[in-house]
Amino acid sequence: KQEVTQIPAALSVPEGENLVLNCSFTDSAIYNLQWFRQDPGKGLTSLLLIQSSQREQTSGRLNASLDKSSGRSTLYIAASQPGDSATYLCAAFSGNTPLVFGKGTRLSVIA
Amino acid sequence: DARVTQTPRHKVTEMGQEVTMRCQPILGHNTVFWYRQTMMQGLELLAYFRNRAPLDDSGMPKDRFSAEMPDATLATLKIQPSEPRDSAVYFCASGLGPGNTIYFGEGSWLTVV
């Protein structure tokens, strides 16, 4: 059974800092891994999707990497801004098993 | 702007009452999910449909929860009878099948008193 873990649970950084959020998964036979953002009181917004054949995906200041062999993914946020403050969740998709989510990292970017 | 629509957005109900939550997936999406989110457990999958057929509802308490897709534009999640431990945010999401991004609704915030 797939398990997804995100560390740390919470992170506070000053504005402008580059940061890395971590995600690990137990079953390396994944089809893809997705990163989502959730603002308080809102649903989840998809940020990046990495297929199992890819090593990384980039969107603006965000870069997500995937290492299947080690069961890890990272989300890199460059030049963080207060508007980046949110909870970031990763989710692994394994074949017919729907997305399994981590519990998220709550990010606060301080101006 | 295509989006997943959920109703109601907020619901407060008394223990023992029936609760029905509805979801309109994005037009053309053939995969629909119901997730429940709590502080303690995070996001848990309750049910999963593809082409309106239920594929996985192993995460759903069968004695009180039921999920259906009467047609391609409507998914429902019903709780009968509701209990205080059912208080959570219930999310519906839709997508185009394996390997594709899934899109979440804004959630139905349920409080059972």
C-alpha cells in the first residue's frame, strides 16, 4: 500500500529565500506524482505533474523533481514571496490506485 | 473557465440527519473522486468512479455512506445517518483518467452537531 510522507509539516522563511519541500513515497512503481497548493478554506490547485519517465518539471519559479529509485520528490520554490504562503501537498498515482496524498507542508513566507 | 462545482459549500446538521453532497465534474472528464479532509487524517479517498462506474470505494464506511453517479454531469455522496465524527471537508475532483492532472472543487464543509 502506497504511503506518502511530507517533511517538514510546517516551514517559515523570509521573503526572497529559495526553499525546498520534500515528499517521499513507499511504492516506487508510480505512474506520476503531482504537487498541489491549498489556500485556507479552498480546494487544491494543481501546480506540477511529473510522469514516471520524467526527472523534473518547471513552471515559473517552481521546479519539481522526481527520483523513483529513492522514492523521493522535491518542490523547489525560487525567490519566495508572501503570496506563496499556503499548504503544499504531493500525491502519488500508482496504476489503478487513485492519488495517495501526503499530509502537506504548511509554508509561511514572511515579508 | 471550467471548474468542478460542489454544493452545498457549507452545511451544519444534527446528528442522525441525512446529508447529501453534490458535485458537477468538469465537462468531458471521465474520472471522479470523492475525498475527505480532516486535520488528523489529511486527505482520504472515499470513492472513485471512471465512466460513471465505481472502481474503488474501500475507504468509505459502507454502513452510512454511499456514492453514486446518476449521470456524467452529477456525482453524489450521501451520509445517512450522520455522526459528529463525519465533520470534515468533502472534496470532489475530476480528471481525464490515469496520468492526467485532476481538478478539485472548493469543497463542502460539513459540521455535524
